Amino acid sequence: MEIRYAVVLGIIQGLTEFLPVSSSGHLVLFQNMFGLREPELFFDVSVHVGTLVAICVFFYKDLRGIIATLFSASTWSAGEDSLWEGLCQKPEMRLLGLILVGTVPTALLGLLFRPIAGKLFSSVQIVGAMLLVTGLLLWLTRGMKIEGRDMAHLTIWDALCIGVIQGAAILPGISRSGATIAMGLFKGLNRETAARYSFLLSIPAILGAMILELGEVPASGFPSAKVVLLGAFTAAAVGYVALGVLIRLVKKGSLHAFAPYCWLLGAMAVIRSF
């Protein structure tokens, strides 16, 4: 793989992983329209590592709080009768529990659709249709109230609903970030909480997808270290900036601004498929 190819794919991954326009959908469309070959699996894993690093750096305080509380002796020192109650009262442990709850439906749907993932990713028509759906979800967030429940009032049912929509984002053209943030807003979360939970929930999802892909890498499928590092670094740097931009837009109530782009690209894809 050429260096410039690694940089371009790193930029595309960093932008589309976080902006609500579907990274998988763009990958399918770019490959189809410009005759690009599918990148080596190991390189694909490396750019996902880059975007995962971007999330972990951006939400460092949340992750540090969860890890510190998880390994704190005081967290587990309560008596047997009050241990569960004590854990639930700690915001960091409660957040960790809700992330795990939301991950369950995501994992189940991901494993369910995995056998037909190849067919889904070969259909430009499906990508186009799902981009139209993504645009609709984004547009429906237009004008939603600023007020809403914060992270302390996020429920198990909220986590399950957001986890289900994240699992559905295995369909190319459905934006993971757009769909999960929109679902959080539909469930009555405030904008900051919807975005924050969405990206924290993405950490185990991206990690799980990386592990599955890594298990399929052939022995001869390792590009040069320079290509891997450059792709990962580009994805991380661009992804961090894109993540910051999206968070600001969500707080301003401008998530719907990406809807026309999704509609235009989706319509072009559907027309091209006939």
C-alpha cells in the first residue's frame, strides 16, 4: 500500500467515524465509484485503533474516573448487604454498568448480522437507502429542546435502546454516532449526555470489531510498519478534531445539519445502483 493511500484512508476513517455520515457507507461508495481496492484487514484494524485512541483521549476524564473507581479498595469494601447499593451510588460504576448494558444488544446484533455482512457491504443500493434513513434520523432531531435528563438519570432502558440502534449501525449507511445520539435525544436525554454516552458506548463496540477483524488477518496480510503507523496516526488526529466539532454541533442543536448531505449522497447511490 502506498503512503498517500494510507493517509487518505486515515483521513476518511477519522472524519466519517465520528461525523454522522457513516464511515462504512463511505468506504463502500468510494470503493465502488473510484475503483479502490479494499484495504488490508490489518491496516483497517490499525485505523480503527487510531479512532479508538481519539475517543479515549477526548474522554480521558471519564475513563480515568471509571478505572480509578473500579480498582479502588474503597469501592469493594462495603459490607455484603450494602455492596450492590454502594456500587450503584457511585457515578463511575453506574456509568460503567450502563455502558455494559448498552453493549449487550450491540454485540448480539453484530454477531447476528456478521454472516451476511459481506453481502450488505457489496450493495450500493442498500448503502444509499440506509444513508437516506440516517438523514431522516438526523433531521428529526431538529428543534429538540435543550433541556433533558443528564447522565445521573440515564436508565437501563435508555442504554438498551441506544445499544440496539448502535447494533443496527452494522448496516452500511447507518451512522453509528448519528443514530445513537439521535436515539439518546429521542429518549429525553440532554444534548451533552446523549453525545457523551454515545461515544463512551462506542469504545467496546470498536474494540470488539477490531478483535474480530484481527482474528481474520492472514499471515501475509501485514503492510509495512510505516504505512500502519501513518494510517493510525492520521485517523487519530483527524478523528480527535472531528469528534470535537461534532460535540460542539450537538450542543448547539445542529446535528440535523448533516441530514442534507446524507440525503444527497444516499440519493446518488440509489440512482447509481439502477
